[in-house]
Amino acid sequence: MHLKYKFFKHYIMKFLFVYAVCFALVAVPESKSYEDSFDEIIVISDLREKNISTAATSMEIINSEVIERRKAQHIDTLLNTVANVNFASGASRGRFVQIRGIGERSQFVEPINPSVGVLLDGIDISGTNGAALTLDLDRIEILRGPQGTINGANALAGLINLKSNRPEAIKSGKLKIGFGNYEARTIDGSYSIPISDTSKFRIAVGRTLNNGFMSNDFLDRDNTNNIDESAIKSMFDWQPTDNLTMESTLLRLDIDNGYDAFSLDNTRRTLSNNPGHDRLKMNGLSFKTKYSDANYDLISIVSGYNSDSEYGYDEDWAFPDICLGQACEGWEYSSTDNYIRSKTNLVIDTRLLSKKTFSILNSSFKWVLGIYFRDQEEVLSREYTYLQNAFTSDFNTKNLAVYGQLDSNLNDHISVIGGVRLERRKANYSDSDVFAHDVAENLWGGKLAVNYAISDSITSYMVLSRGYKAGGINNNLSLALENRDFDTEYMWNLETGLSGTWYESRLRGRVSAFYQWRRDVQLKQSLVLPRDDSNSVEFIDYIGNSAEGVNYGLEVDLSLDLNDRFELFGSVGLLETEFRVPTSDLLNFREQAHAPSYQFMIGGNFIVSSDIYLSFDVEGKDKFYLSSNHNEESESYTLINLSFNYQPNEIRYSLWGKNLANDKTIIRGFGGFGNDPRKYYETEPYYQYGAPRTFGVTAQFDF
């Protein structure tokens, strides 16, 4: 059954109903207390800071209260709260993000061009999402859809912007300690202090430990898939003159996680004799200056990082003598695979923003002009049992872009935003197999948006945007020549939405509907080839281009204050996706991977008394294909999370539980091959499971 028929049958009525309800609410008279009672939420991820109600894109902001409620130490714990956002693991954390069904699911030998951009305090960590820890975060902004003007080649599917708390003008601090099952321990704290009338400093330190959710029966250990993450941030803000402000951020991460997540029996009990690891050391810096006068703002951001990562695993997921004394003796194999990467990344982004408007034909305009430069190098060393010598490669990319945006107020109700980005990208690749590849290409993206202010508190928008994802190379010499490189992917996005507040600002919400056309879709494929000298197989990952694809659906984010004690909140994402590859019987008209057709989260906060409150949420997701290489699927699920909070004084105590029904979730899966010698390598699926039931207690002291 083709996607178009399914979509109209199942989702058009839902779309019309939700949209009709929201537009019906427009007719409800607004209380004049709106301006006084509604706290404006300012979006910082756009080229101009603006109120969330006037942002012409589908987006969600996860604030520090939500991060605390979810007891999140990494963004993978938060992504399920956002409509049409998913992730894949295949590591110790959910390092690969998909927005509206678009995004990577793994990385092994080849360098990748991320579909989802990720910024941490102005540092572009796209493709290194293990660094996306939540230490001392103020908010996370998630922008869905191509952000070609803002972030260029790294934001085809969307952008995630993590923003830490900045130093404060008064002395303040907090200390948080937590304990949970699976030997979970967390401790983090922050302290902010003014140094002078014009300068402030803040430092945050944290560490997270737990044994993970797997048991290794062969080694008799329960910590081979453990978490061990440390982070420190320091921030310094200085305003030397009335016109000049400077913000700097220093970041140090030390991650030493285990990786022993796959079992031949698809359980939480493994048999590996060489359990893997997922390590990362990173030093990052961001320096932002802003010079303002009566007419202009000049903003310059210099950021960068260097990182060393090591990702390895036991390829056979077993011990060498697994078949000793059995009928399968002699069928077993034993191998390990280890990827050591060093990355350096430098970004310089400078923009000039007009403050005063100029008029043409009774319409007012403001403009933004900017120039962007990025230099990134990725050096890989692969140590593999079946390689006589380590495979090494060096991949360097340089991006130079100019961009501009024009904001126009045509009248009191209608505003138009137009933006464009022109980008020149050069990439140079070489490796120890004496393969070299150089490429240079010109890319462009942009948007044209119209905002219509229905009232002081309700705004609708429509936007047409274009994003892009640069092409690249496949370095395996076993591939045919025509499969050695792949082309740039482009996507057009047509989107309309509504945001606002109703009923004296007790109801707040955003609704967005979108349709996306993808051209030259970059598809990750795998070849599974038997080895002549052993019972193992060789996995060859490569990326190719399919003809096209479409992604469309609906996103709803709502919150409702029922009274002074009870707040409800929730989000719903509906998504339909389709590959259009006439040459492939497997993929043609099939749904895309990691693209569930529905996703939801509903929850609430209930104030019991002045010092006691309860929080709960229920999250759910439809089943989805785990890869474009095979037809294995995850299972749909519903998870229940609950926390009880007590704050008699400066100390807040929380008793919490997540996945209380202990449902099984699949966060990564493989298919199309067999890895169990006891079954003579019968083809079967293999799954990595998400967190089971977890619970614990935390205490936070504010001072």
C-alpha cells in the first residue's frame, strides 16, 4: 500500500481536526492581561533573537525544568519528548539523531556529513554527539526542518542548540547528588560569582556513573556496558564598555563508557570475551563578541574543539570456545574492531545586523549580512583483527559561506523573512590504501517565510525552505568504481504553522504541518561478504544516492494550566515517509528508517502543597524500520515516568522512576546476516535495547 493512500486514510482527518481546533480557538476573546501574564520565550538559534511565537519554523524548547524532571544526563534521554525526533544508538549513548525521519544511524570507517546540526554553547559538535551532555544547561532548542540559512550543510534535517546557564550578577550556586539502581551515581554543581561591575564568572562540574543495563555471563561482570562521564565548563562574561560585550566558554569532557550491548540471544546477557568501549576526550572553546551602536550590531563567534575518540567492540559477540564440545565446534570465529579518531574543528562566524529599519513603499525592513568559515580535519586509525596493519585515513573539509537575511514588516499584521546562504565546500581525502579523492562544490540554501499576526497573541506562518547535505566518498576498495562516491542531497520543505496562547494564556501551543521533497537521497547500504579464511563475514558500509524521497506530517506541542496547581503538557508527531527508488524492490515506496508514523508524550505537574509536587509523563512511539538495508523493525512502546518532589527549604529531594512498567524498547538493530555459530550463522535480527525500569533519588541544594 503506497504512502499517499495510507496518509490520506489515516492522517488527513487528524490533521484537519487539530488544525480546525486551533483556528477555532482564534475566535476566543483574549484577556487583556496577556501582555502581563505571559512570559516571552526568546529563540536564540535564529540569526536574530525573536519571540517563539514569531519564529517561522517548527521548533521546541526544552528548558532546565524539563531536563531536571527527566533526570537527563545526555540529550538522548530528552529526544523522545519532542515530536518527530528520534535517535539511534549502536554505542553507549544515542549518538545519532533523526528529525522527521532524516539522519544518520551509525559511523564506522567513512567520514560522515551530519544531517542534524548540533551546537553546544556555540561550539559545532555535529557528528560528535556523545559530547551532548546536559551539565548546567539552561535550554535546548530543537528546530525541525532544513536550516540552510543558519547552519548550511550540517542542518539538512534540523538543528539542535544546547545553551548553558551564563554567569549571574549575584553569587549563586547549586549542588546535586543522585543515586539509583544499576549502581547509578551522579554529582554535579555550579557556582556563579561577579568579579567586578563589568565581569562575571561561572563554573560547572559534573560526573555520571552507572553499571549499564547488561550482564556479561562469560566474564561474570555487570558493568561491561557502563557509563563513566565527566565534564567541566567555565564561562566568563565581560562588558568593558557600554557598546561591547564578550562571552567565553571553555569545555572539557572525559568519557570512558563501555560498549557491550548486543547479545546473540537478543537478551540483556552477553557472552563477549572482549567487551567494547566508547571513549571521548574533548576540549572546546567558544568566544563571542558583540559590538552595538545606534544603527548596527556586529557579532563575531570564534569556536572550535579538538577531540580524541575510541570506539570498539567484540565483533563476534561471544568467546572463542562457545562451540567447544558441541556439534558446531569449528564454526566459531573471534575478532575485534576498533576505531580511533582525532578531530579538530574551527569555526569563525561574523554577522552584521541592522537595528534601525529603512522603508520602501511604506514597508519597513531590517537586514543581516554574514560570512562563515569552517575548517575540520578527521584522522582515523582502524585496528581490526583481519587487517595486517592498521587502516588510516585523513579527511579535511573547508567551508566558506556568505549569507544574508531580510526581515520586512509589510503592515501591522504581515511580515516577510527571506534568507539565502551561498557556500563553497572543499574536501580532501587520503588513506593507507593509496586512495585519494578531492572534491569542490558550490551549495546553496535559504528560506522565504510569511508571518501573519492574527492577534496580539496568535501568529500563523508559512515557509518554503531549501537545505542541502554535501556529497562524499566511499573508501572501500572492494566497491565497484561507480559506488566510490555519492552526490549532494537537496531538500525542499514547505511548512505552515500556528502558535499562540488562549484562555488568558492558560493554553499555549504550536502546530506545524510540513511536506518535504528529497532529491538524490543519501542512503546508507551494506554488503555482507563471507571471508575465505574464516567463518566470519566482512561488512562493507557505503553510501549511495536514491532517486528521491518524501517526508510529511504534523507536529503539535501544547501546555495547559488547568488551575494554579495542575499543569498538563504534551506533544504529538505524525510522520509519513517514503523512498522512491524504482530500481530497488526492497526500498521502492517503503518507509524510511527510524521514522515512526506516530510519536507522543503527555504529562503533568501537580502541586500538592507549598513544598510537595508530583510530575509524570507517558511517552510512546510506533514501530519503525531499523535500516534501509533490510526490513527488520522495532516494536511500538509506551513508557511511564514519575517523580515525587519535596522541597522544605533550600534542598529539593526527588524520588523518581522511569519506564515503570519495564517495557522493552529497541534503540538499534541489525538484520540480513547471522552471527551465531550455534545456529550455523542462520540469518536473524539482533537488537540493542534501551533502558529498562530505573529508579533513584536526588537531592539538590541551591545557595
